[in-house]
Amino acid sequence: MLSEAEHSLVEGLHAERARRDAETLLLHVLKGDAPDTNLAWMIAHGYETLPAHAIADFRTWVERRRGGEPIQYITGEAEFYGLDFKVNRDVLIPRPETEHLVEKAIELARGFERQRIVDVGTGSGAIAVALASNLPDADIHATDISAAALNVARANAKRHGVEARVIFRVGDLLAPVAGRLFDLIVSNPPYVAEGDRDSLSVEVRDYEPAQALFAGGDGLEIYRRLIPAAFTALFHERYLALEIGFSQQPAVEALLAGAGFTGIEFTNDLQGIPRVAVARRP
């Protein structure tokens, strides 16, 4: 299906990802004309010639990918917790590691008679929408300081039929829901230290929103503000669940204990790295 010219465009991609990325980009190009197209169909029809407009789109997308743009921004789609999400450069791309946070949040929420939840820093709405999709009786709020991000989140809630069950509010951390109490506060906040900027991949550093990545000199700035605010916004015997970064367990544990939380536990990701912190307000 690809001519030598199209194949040559792909050669600039990282070798181990080139074929997968090319197939993903081509599949999304073809879906523009035939939404039901899948990888099996594409392979089976590999001998066919692409229409001129598809070749042009594919070339443009491959050039963007060669420049380092994440494939999810190029296609406008990202998969998370078994759901498809709209994404653009106003929001972080949902990551597999964050699924551990969703799993823990669902586990905790199912133990409550009521499920009053707020997702702080919702971004694309991935966490809030995943929770709403798996907790049909939950009352969910979601906040973000970026109005543009909330536009994406609302679109994703509508896409998955939960727009009536997730209330989106613009503002800093828990300020938009001041005066409310919750059974569960969940957040994947910015936690990258400013000094680590140069160590990030081009895809992350140059394309994803800095406001959603960086949190001061040590990466703990948001935790320092969110943790004590969360303590006062929780019902007694209810929980805060946070995603944390590499090597941040000791510092986050100290912040949680210092704010008065008890029962502090950590869940590792598939690489054995502590990724989710859970703490209870006594």
C-alpha cells in the first residue's frame, strides 16, 4: 500500500517504533474516508494504491512525527483504561501508569455508601471519565486551572456519555469546589522538577503543556499545596489518592503525615516504582 517514497519518509523515525507508528498514522488517515477501517483490513489490502489526498495527509503526518510530535497529538486520539480520548496540546497525553491510580480509586470508591469524588487537575478528563464510566452511582467533580483543558475534558465526557455526571470547574486545585466535602480526592498533579526539563524526551518537553508537567525546583510544589487542602476537604475516614513521580515516595509520605493523614500506602507500577499514594483522613 505504501510506495517507496512513502517508506522513505518513515526511515527517519526511531527504528524500533517506525513500523508501528507508520501503521498507526496510516490507519488514522484511512479512517478519515472509512471509519470502520482496522489494522487487519489495512494489511489485507496492502497491495492497493492510496488515493492522492491520503498520500498527502500521510506525508504531512509522518513529517510531524519525524519532528518529534507525539503520535497522539497528530491523530488527536489516545487510549486510556480501555476508552478512547480526544487529546490536543492543551492537555497531557494519558499514560498507562495513571491507570494504577484509577484502579485504586475505583477500589476505594466501591467501599463507600456514597461516592462523592473530585479529580483535581483533570486535564483531558481521562481519570474523571474513567471513574464515571466504572462507577455509575458516583457524584464526580473535576477541576483544572486551564479552561482550554476543560474544553477537551467536556468533549471526552460527552463522547463516553457521562457529561451529565461529571461537573467540570475551572480554577486552582480545590478552590473551585471550596466548601464541599468529598469521600475521595484523586489527582495526577504536575510533579516534574524544573531541573529535570532537559532530561525529558522531545515528545514531552517540546509538545506537552509545561503547566501540567512542572512543579517547582523539586517537583513537590503542588503536593505541598494540595495535600493540606485535601485534608480539610475530605469527610472523616475518607481518602486522598495521588500519582507520584520516581523517587518521590519519602517526600510525599512526609507531607501526608505532616498534614495529619494516616494509613499511608503506596502502590507500585509494573516496573516496581511507587506510583500511587493513598492516605486516609482520620
